[in-house]
Amino acid sequence: MAERSFLSDILRRVAGGGWRGGRGDDNRDVVDLCRDLLSDRGEMSGLVRAQNILDRLDGLGEDEKRDFFQRVAKEFSVDQEALQAAIEGWSPGDTDAARAIHFAAEPKSQELIRRLNRVPGATARLVGLRAALLKSLRELPELGGLDADFRHLFASWFSRGFLEIRRIDWSTPADILEKIIVYEAVHEIEGWDDLRQRVGDPDRRLFAFFHPAMPSEPLIFVEVALTEKIPGSIAPILSAFSERIPPDAASVAVFYSISNCQKGLRGISFGNFLIKQVVAELQRELPNLKQFVTLSPVPGLRSWATGAMQGDEPLLDAATRETLSALEADDRPAPEVAVRLAARYLTRARRSSGTAHDPVAHFHLGNGAILHKVHAEADFGSRGVANSWGVMVNYLYDGPKIEARHQAYATAQKVAASSEVRGLAKN
Amino acid sequence: MAERSFLSDILRRVAGGGWRGGRGDDNRDVVDLCRDLLSDRGEMSGLVRAQNILDRLDGLGEDEKRDFFQRVAKEFSVDQEALQAAIEGWSPGDTDAARAIHFAAEPKSQELIRRLNRVPGATARLVGLRAALLKSLRELPELGGLDADFRHLFASWFSRGFLEIRRIDWSTPADILEKIIVYEAVHEIEGWDDLRQRVGDPDRRLFAFFHPAMPSEPLIFVEVALTEKIPGSIAPILSAFSERIPPDAASVAVFYSISNCQKGLRGISFGNFLIKQVVAELQRELPNLKQFVTLSPVPGLRSWATGAMQGDEPLLDAATRETLSALEADDRPAPEVAVRLAARYLTRARRSSGTAHDPVAHFHLGNGAILHKVHAEADFGSRGVANSWGVMVNYLYDGPKIEARHQAYATAQKVAASSEVRGLAKN
Amino acid sequence: MAERSFLSDILRRVAGGGWRGGRGDDNRDVVDLCRDLLSDRGEMSGLVRAQNILDRLDGLGEDEKRDFFQRVAKEFSVDQEALQAAIEGWSPGDTDAARAIHFAAEPKSQELIRRLNRVPGATARLVGLRAALLKSLRELPELGGLDADFRHLFASWFSRGFLEIRRIDWSTPADILEKIIVYEAVHEIEGWDDLRQRVGDPDRRLFAFFHPAMPSEPLIFVEVALTEKIPGSIAPILSAFSERIPPDAASVAVFYSISNCQKGLRGISFGNFLIKQVVAELQRELPNLKQFVTLSPVPGLRSWATGAMQGDEPLLDAATRETLSALEADDRPAPEVAVRLAARYLTRARRSSGTAHDPVAHFHLGNGAILHKVHAEADFGSRGVANSWGVMVNYLYDGPKIEARHQAYATAQKVAASSEVRGLAKN
Amino acid sequence: MAERSFLSDILRRVAGGGWRGGRGDDNRDVVDLCRDLLSDRGEMSGLVRAQNILDRLDGLGEDEKRDFFQRVAKEFSVDQEALQAAIEGWSPGDTDAARAIHFAAEPKSQELIRRLNRVPGATARLVGLRAALLKSLRELPELGGLDADFRHLFASWFSRGFLEIRRIDWSTPADILEKIIVYEAVHEIEGWDDLRQRVGDPDRRLFAFFHPAMPSEPLIFVEVALTEKIPGSIAPILSAFSERIPPDAASVAVFYSISNCQKGLRGISFGNFLIKQVVAELQRELPNLKQFVTLSPVPGLRSWATGAMQGDEPLLDAATRETLSALEADDRPAPEVAVRLAARYLTRARRSSGTAHDPVAHFHLGNGAILHKVHAEADFGSRGVANSWGVMVNYLYDGPKIEARHQAYATAQKVAASSEVRGLAKN
């Protein structure tokens, strides 16, 4: 029933044009409409106005949106007088007064976003709006406050407790499958035939998180291959010509691609939960599975090495330096060199915060995985070669140890690595 | 899939006991667990701890819950040092610093509630928790701040845009129907046979709002009778022996009962939207419907009159005073007296805020309805007699005028009443 | 979409009264309408006429229906001329001509029933019609041929491959649950509270078969209790006050009630499949279950014994005869006597066809079960006492042996019984 | 639940290998298995055997299937002795004995097909089997009897009352959409992008019939374009570049393609019902629609004309003969000639049975449509040019007159045509 009950339909039917929140809005400035929305006392008229605003925003070009964000950031900021008054009413230790400051200091933009979200279907549009805001933010850091408001509200609305996990397969509605094609960010899906094997072949799985207010929009998804052994390169997994195995012949589940779908949800993390929930789902369905690993890129390797060559980075020993400096543009170091270098990079290169330098490593180590194995010549895709000379790695999720590893990395930046990898990483 | 993926199941499967967020929690103080939850950095371990806390809270008695709320209110308040620092960094007009104050002044209890809500199924439990909090609040006004945090988050989570409307009928799952029986607050449902006619008879409808995170829990529902004429008493509507009409023979839809289901959602308003959406649904289904009215009680009439008798309330003229003072305990004033008094009360008696004195009148007038007709001897139920000598009224929702009436009441407390009612209300 | 597309709606919309199959049908003899239906060449007009016929039949009283059946049996019989001609065209061994006889000899009533079944929703109405036919058949054996036509078509339409099994629980739609209450034929369900525990308690299950053309009408259902031990009496299972156990603490699944729902499907057997499919479902859900047994009545015991007392039935030894003849009307034989007599009856009393005398025994033995145990004082319900002095028995479904036992009973009438029961059955 | 309850799963779980219907079947002749299936008394073992047979048949090549059909036709024919006995027991007028002949003369192949159909999911496989049978039948007319058995049972199983209509759109599961691409028989769908516009564009609709035992297999579907005017050529409808209109701006619904999906259901007619039900659906959704027309090919035109040139067909006047005989291989007659010739052909050329010569004309006229308009140069597809020099026509479904036209055509072969077409058709 819900889907048919669009607001416009309600209005047309009940009101015969009665709710006049909308009348005349068409020619008015959209920021004026926002101001009215915040002062609206009629819930129905507010709903209509909110819908009008969303419709208007959909029609704005990039520059107009940037202007809109700037004006909103300025005009729908904190009410300074109210804040001043609240501060004056407070003395340290007065918790009620402190809470009063909190509410007084709430930027009006938060209430604006909440009111826009009352419109059925608004959530996805607000996520899209934040994607545009993030784009504007690159040039206009003063929009950071407004973005913080979005992020704060989204973190609350996209709470893990509200999400549902769904398996995507060949009987999934086409409109959702189409989005999987679009959103795949790691190993591009080349049309419907490629998609079909990734979701429909007996030894493939794809799981995604959804939010009930955006039922056709995946938030994040993970692609899984069921295999007999831990794989050392990506090509056989992606190929249409590899042999398939029956799922109950598999002993390994390989997470070979994780894609965040919604740019507007940047900073709201789901991947952590998704992987672990998929592990649980797969264990339930296929008790024969013994190992849960990723087949992951090392996106930071080559740029880090290039930078390191220019300094006196101790992780680069003399032999490695020599090898690298002898490489022509399209050359790759010999496999054994690439593997040693990657192992060293992943286990020992750090950001100033102390965390792993490589972002993918940081993600999986932070989730409690262990760096299990490093493979040279594992990815001949252009991105893989450009980023890491084709090196890929397996991170292993080992149930009973996940939490301890997560804690060790979170609190002491301890990088878990197999003895093989640790051996490779030694100078 | 989601429903089977309970957290405990995930843990059992993946971890083989690996996430130790839970281990040992059983013997620890639940407020200590909350403190840990706020400092937890592992998302999975945090999830387990959150679930443990919710389980523990379920097991607490009323007194223990009250203690818990008091301790939470005290310990998870605003971080005073951070607030002090933020205030020091602020000067009037500095919007970024103002926003920083807002975030610094956020009571930790808000984050605590958000983290508890990450557990699948937690939302309903948090709503239940607030119901307990509201009970404690009666004696302990210092819990008001904590309650404000709940209300603030619930208003965001139970945004109209997230709700779905569903028709409840005789093919609705029994577990939901059972809740309708329990939650009906106006005209009690006397078991499954009574329920069956209210949801299953051809000239009856029942609609409810649901939140996707609480799919078996109605939030609010409205009961509708389809009739040929605007009814003047409730008995024929509730009776099992009244004649039924085919729905397309009806020209009037009567909203004869609206029930809020969740005590823990007090202050979060849905009724306004629900009525208007149901009007739209019914118009779509049954184009023959011409009028949308309520058959409503006047809960404030008799207690107002009793109070008014003790003062010199000008709305009570001498004749009325005489009549009322002559009434024995179980007497009712003559119908014409009751009707005139009710009309006067509803159109003219006000709260100090200027709004209608009667809460039901305030609700419907605030929604844009007009007071259409007053009926004596309309409700012989004990509550109806006790509250209003059995007087009931019809509020009429007249599509094209709803918004204007809502505005007139919202801004100028103008009570819309039919000429008949206005005539009755004259001294 | 389907459910809204009722025929009448199609007609009203498309035709504006265009399909005149229906016009004027109201005053015509319903058998005339049937005749027209068989000669109708327009599919839409035939559909309308079929619907008119079904509507008319719904309105007939019992006597009128009986008349209708008699006329149909007579007038829509085999076309004798066509049959004669087909026979003349045949000589032994001519398979095409033999098939031609088959089609020529098809009673027109079969085509009539098939054409009535084209109306959406007709199947359930035809099942109801056969229920009325079976009633008339008791007095009018000449309707047996018409009944054979119904049974023949129903056997084809209600093929196992078309059925679906569903678990019925407390989230099942109320209209279906209501039918479970009505259809329970073994141990009456005393209202919604009783139902709730039978479908909703953690150690109870209820499964039913449905046909897609009758989605709200169960065909047959079985009730299951999950227990720690094989039960010896029915009262603890039915009682609201018995302790419940968590399902994974159970090691026995007890099938304590099987009810056929549709009188009009008499002779179409489902129970066999249902039990075995439920066993499979339960094993999948609860691997801890070790034994699958029934707790069954012995409906034929007492009437058999009464008859046997009048002859020289060798299964009644002298001592038993003495005991039975000494019984007063409301007396029961001592438990040890009842048990021995029942064991003897169930294992050795036969019908002239050689099958077990007791119909419930015949059903379960025919399905491959073994008679596991006999209990006296197991059912104090009035029916149980009247039929078998309260004796009940367990039949055990022992997976790997089911097929062999089924074969042994089906081909050689061999009754499988445990050594305990065999011991009891000895003279 | 149903889908998981595969037979093999049941067996594995319950039986631990207990039902031995299957053991050893692998090496046996499949016709022997069929013989056993017919004599099987155990329902479960019969089910297993039936599944084994279906699996074996899936694995047969075309020749092996043909052999199988021949052997089945011979061995599972009518029981001649039983038939002889039944005939001897009959005398003209004895209806019970006649019915006995009917059942005695039932070919065993019918019971074989019914028993195979008990396996969940068997129906689609049997439909596939008949498709193979129809192929064999071309060379082996002696298989006609066996085919009659299939057709007889399918007509009963695929009764209109069992079917459901579904709208297919872009949120339909991909596995069903993929079949739409494969089954489109009139205007080929060129991949997913083409499909997307046919099901997803606002002014396009696609409806299909399904049978509940084959939920992912469309039986027949119709494609609809919503337009402002009756279209005179197919290209704008199929083109991705045509302008789209909002559905409520349309006044015409154009049925531009109807495809039967299942070769194995040949002779079981659905199209008639489908069109009329879709008209009803569209009228309900879009009250603005005023006309329901087809845009149909004239597949018989050119071959008829070629044949007619060789005789003295009176519908070919001298001028037309001259024109046609002057045409080069790839030429088309001038539009006005083509149009007149098509009008004459469609309204006046008949089969020996008296029905319209053109099969598409026969279909729509038989459904009660009127031949509304003839268009030259309407279809430049290779098939359209080859069959009818690109001529297409509109048949109009005019609600209130459908039934009368259907009757006039069905009983008197009267071809309904607009005055314009009738004018064109004159010599």
C-alpha cells in the first residue's frame, strides 16, 4: 500500500488542492522555502513544502547546488543568541543546563534535514544530496560543518540495527542487479552475462546491505567465490571459462570484491559487519567451508615505493632500491622481489597515526583479519598493475581469533601476519 | 534472511566463541557494561556487549530500572570539561565553534542509546525502555534530561518518511491482530469475534502505521466504519447485531477510534498523518465516499464543568448552573442541556495557552477538522458517561478546507465549528 | 494482481456489459445453462456462464442440489451414439481406435466440471460441490458415476506435484488459523488461546498442505509436539499447563493429530506425503530429533470387541471374554487387559481384504510405520473412552525401514510391531 | 519452505537411504522403470522412481527420446483385454457401463504422465517432454495418440482458473526477464537495453500468464505501447529514440506483440483470455485509455498472393495481377496497391473451413476484434517484408461489441471490418 501512497497522490485526493503549502512555491527561492519549512506548524503543509524543496533541488545544476549549500551553511547555522543565552544559564557541573546548551547549539540545518526526511522516499534523495555536498566540499572547506550534520544524522539512521542483509542472485529484481553492475568498484562487471555468472553460478555468492527506506538501493555488497583452495590470482575467478564446482565441494570462501555503493554515505561504515554476517550466512548454508579469506589488492604499494625511493626509507634495502631504480616504465620487478617488498610494506609501513599504510590492509586488519599470503602476478588488470605491479594478498578471517586480533590492532597497531608473510617481510 | 541472522547465531557460527565482548559480562554491573560499550572500538564486540546490556535490562524489575536510569542520567551526562573547552573556543558569530559546542555538549546518553540500537531488533526494546523511563519520571523529574535524549532520537528514527501504512484485516497475521486487541484504548475489543467484525466486516476498515525495524508492532491505528449517514452514537457501530452494508453503498467514512500503541513513543506524533493518509486510501478505494468524519468522545467535558461550577466561569449561565447542581450522582442532564453545554465547552473553553480545553478537540482542530455536530446520549459506556454524560461529537475533515482551518487554529486558535454547533454554543 | 481481477470486474470494465453470456441467465434453468456451457464456443462468454452457474449452485438448498446432481448424472452422461460408433470402429489390438473409445466414452460431466473450473477461484467451489454430492450419494447410489468423475479430475488437479507445504504458526493469517480451529477433527481446539499454544508454543509445530488455487484453504494438516520422551497419554500434550521445553532440548517429535480438511476431497490421499515431508522438515530444523512417532487413537477397538463377543472370535480368550462380559456400561477393563486386547486387535484382527481392521492402524502401517507401544488410560476424552476405553498407541516412523515395512504390508499384509507389542499380543 | 523440500533432500534426511525405489534404477531401462512406476504401490517409492525417470529422460538425446516415445506409445496403450471385457458388459443406454468403458479404455500413458507429475517441479519438465514429442511427431504420426494424452491432461492442468496474470517490469526477477528475451517471437528483443525499455519505459507494459507449478516460466505474454494515436507502423514503437509520453497522456493501448512461450503447450489456448484481462487491467490503471488495438502482421498475405497468381483467384483483379507480375524479387507493390490487396485478402480470403485465411486475422476475429485499419510500409523488418511487403494492420477490441463479433465469426464466419477497410476491399 505504501508505495502507491505518494504524497502528491494524497494531496490530489484529499485536498482537491487543499493543502496550500505548495501553491506558489514554484517561483520562490529554494532557501526561502527551507526557511518556511523550519517555521511551518502544519505537518501536512510542511510535508508538501519538503517535497517541493526536494524536487527543486533535484533540478539544480552542480553550481547551483554549491550555492545552495553555501547559503544553507550560513543561514541555517546555530542560533547564536539562543546559544549565548544557554551558555549564560550554565555553570560547570549543571547537567541540565549543559543539555540545554546542546539543544540550543544544534545547527538549524540538522532540523532542516530531518524535516526533509519526513517525505516518503526522501532518504535516498538526501543521500544523493550529500554526495553533491561532498563534491562541493573539496573546494569549499567551509561546508565541513554542514557535512558534519549530514554525517551525524546518517550515522543514526543507518544504524546496523536498521539494516537488512540480502543475498543477490539471478532471481533478484533487475533494477537492483543493474545497480550492482554500476556500483562494482573493484573488478568491473562487463554487462549482464558477466553479472549472471557472478550472482548465478553455483559457486558464486553476492550479499548486500539494504536500508528499509531505500529498498532498491544496495548500500554495500561483497562478492564471494567458493573454491577448493585459497586462490593466488584474480583472473580465474573472473573468467567465464573457469570450471565451476558444486558449492558443497568448496572448502574456501573467497571475498574477492567489496564495493561501497553510496557516495553520500561516506564515513558511515558497513563493511565490517557485512563480512562477518556473510561468514555466518555461508557457514550456515555450507558447513563444509573451512576458510574465509579475501583476495585483495594492495593499492598503496607502488606509490609508497615511489615515494620511499626518494628518501632513505629503511624498509627499502640496497638490493631492492637497485632493482626498482632499474625498472623501465612498464616493467615489473621479479615476482620474488615484488612479494618481499609487498610483505614488508604491508606489515611495516605505517601512517603517522601508526596504522597500516595501505588502506585495504588497514580495513581488514582493523576487522580482525590476519595477512595470510602475498602473491605476485596475481592481477593483470590495468589498475592492479598500476597500483601494485599486480601483487594481491589474502587476508584470512579466522573466527575464534578475530576479536583478539582486532583488539591488538585497534589498541596497539599490531599487524597480524602469517609466519610465511613475516618471513618474507624480514630484511 | 535477516530474521535468522540473530547476533547470537552469528557469534556462535563465526566465532566459535571468539568475540569475547560478552564473556564475563554476566557478573558485571550493567552500568559498567554501558561504560565499556561507549569506549568499545571493536564493532562486533560492541554489538555483543550492546546485546548483553539489553538482555540484562529486560531482566530488571521496576525499581532496578529506576536505579539504572538514575545512574545513567548522572554518569552519561555531558562531558563538562569538553564543554568548557568548547565554550572557551567560541566567540559569538563563530558558527564552526558553535557547532563544536553542540557536539561537545551532546550527552553521552545519546551515543549510548544509538549504540544499543545497533543490535538487530533493538529499536522495539528501546521503546519499551523509554516506557519504563516515563514511569520512573513521574516520581523523579531529574530523569527529564535522559528522557529528552530518547525523545530526540526517536523523533529522528520514527520520521514519517520511514513509516509504512498497512491495512489490517482478517488475513493479517494473528500476532499482529492480537496486539490490536491489546492496544485498543478507546472502545475495548472483546476478544477475537469482536476483532473479526472490526477488521473483517465489509463496511469496516482498520489502518496502522508500522516502522520497518518493528514489523510486528503497530505504532498507531485507526478504526473506520463505512456508513450511509453520519452516526450520532457509538453503540450501533460496535454492535455485532447491526446490519452491514456493502462498502460501495457507503457515503460516509467514520473514524471511530484512534489508538496510540507504544507508550514509549509518547510525544512522537503520528495521528495527524495517519488520518489524512487513510482518507486518501479510502478515496482511492471507494470513490463513492463523500464525507470523512470522526465519532469522538469529549473527555474533558464533565471535569471541566465540575471545576467551572466552583468558580464564576461565564460559560455556565444561571440556568445551566441550576440544572447541574440539581443532578444526583448518576443523573445526566437533559439531552438539550448536555448538547448546549458541550457545544459551548468545545468552542469556547480554552487552556491558558489559548488552545481548546478538550484534548480530543485540540487534536482534531489542530489537524484542520471542523466541529460538525454534538450528540447527547451517544455513548453509554462507563467511561463515556463518566467523562461527558455520554456526549459525543463529529469532527469533519473537509479536504479543501483542512489546511486553512489548521492554519487558523495553529496561528490564531480559531475553532472551526458548523453553524449548528455555533448556534448551540451561544448563551 | 490476480486477486483483484475477478471476472465480474473484467466484464464490467471491458465490456460495459458486452459479454452477453450472462444476460438473461438469471431466469433460466441451471441445467440448461450447463448445456449451453458445453456448447459455448466463445471463451469469455463461456467463462461468464460458468460463473453464473457456480453462483446459482451456491444458492441452492440441499434438496435442490440433489435434484441438480440427478439431472446432471442423467443428462451429462456418456454420448451413447458416439460410443457405439467408436466401438464399431474398433477391433482388438487397434490402439488408436481404443483411445478413440476412451475419448468417446468420456462422460460429458467431466468436461462440464473442467469448464466450470476455468473460473478463477472455482476449484474450492467445486470441492464444496462434491462435498454436497457425497452427501446426496448416501441415499442415491446412482450418483456414484458422477462422483467418479469428480474424483478422477480432483486426483489429477490435486497431484502431489502441485501442492505446497507450509508451516502454520502464530504469524499465519487469521483467516487460515480460523479454519484450523474448524477443521481439527481429532482433538478439538477450544478457541484462540488453545490454538495459540498449538501453533505458537516453542515445542509445538503445525504443518499443512495447500493447493495454489485455494491459497487460504488447508487441505490436510498435522500437529506435532516436541518432547523428551515418547508420550503415553494425550492430556499433557493438550494441556495449557504442561511445561514447555526449548525445541532443541527435544529428541522426539510426536504427531498427535492429523486432520483432513476438505470433505469434497474424500478419496484423494495426502497424509502419507505430509507425514514424511514434515519428518524431513523437522530433521532439517532440529537435528537433535531422534524419533518420530504418533500418538494415535484405536477407533475400531471397542466396536470390534463387542462384535467379537457375539461370535467365537479366537482372539478373545476365555479370560478376556469373562472380563469383558462383566463390565458395566461405564466401566473400563483393567489396564493390563485393555493393553493386551488392543495389541492383539491391532496386530491380528483383519478385514476380509486382509488389511488391518483398525483404520488408523491401516493408515500408518500402510505408510511404513511400526506399531511401537500400546498405552491404557491414555485418553479420557469421551470419544477416546467410547471407542477404545482410552487406549492409545504409538506408531514409529523409522526412516531406513519405512520403505521395506510399507512393501511388506502392501504386498503381504505384514503388520510391523515391536517385540513388546508382539509379546502383549500373544494369547 | 516448499522450494527447499526437494525430494532428494527428503529422502536423504528421512530415509538415510531408506526408500529403495531409487537404488539400482540407474542401470535399468527407462521404460522398465515406467512399468514399475505404474505398478508401484508405495507412494514415496513411486515418487522417487518418478524422479529418477524424469532425470533419465533429461539426459536422453533426440533420437533416444524418439525411441522412448515409440515404446511408450506401444507399451502404455489401452489395456485391450480390460476394454474388451468392459465392452461386453455394456449395452446401449447403460450409462454406468459406458463410464466403465471410459475408464477401462484410458491409455496407461495418461496414468504414467499423472504419476510423473507428482514430483515437485515435474510439470515444467513434462511440458518440455511434450515439446520433444511434438518434434518426433512430425516424422512419426503414430505418436499422435500419445500426444493426445499429453494435450488432454495439459488442458485440464492449465485451466484458466489455475493461471495468474502478472505485470512484468524492470523490478521483475532477472531469470524471468531473461526468458522474455528468449521467448519473444514477433519482434526480437535485442538484449537487456532493449528489454528495459519494453518493460520499464513509462508508456510500455508487458503482461504474462503463469502457472503456479512453473512460477518462473511465462506461458504467454503480450507487449503493450501506450500512445496518443493508433500507430501505423512498428518502427517508432520499437525504437529506443522515440519520444516517451507519460501514461496518463495516452488514449490508446497498442498490443504490438503476443508470444506463446512453451512449445510443449501447443494447442492449449491462452491468448484470448490474456488480451481481455490485460484490457481490464489497463482500464483500471489508466481510465484515460479510450481504444485498445493491435498492431499486427499479416503473415499469410504474400504466400497467398503468390499462390493466387497461379490460379484464377477472383480476388485478384486484372490490374493487381499485372502489378504483381511486374514486381522484381525485392520490389514492393505501391502502397495503395498493397493496402487494397491486404484488405481484400483479410476480409475475403478463406480456408476450406470457411475461417479467415490469415492466421493472425483468424485469432483476433475469433476473439471478437474488428479489422480496423490497414497500413502499407509499416514494417521494414525482414520477416515483415518477406511475408507481407511490410503491410501491418490494426485490430480493434471494442468492449461492448466484442461478444457479438466473436459470435458472428464463430457461428457464421462473419469478418468484422471498419467501413474504411471494407471500402478498400471492394474490387
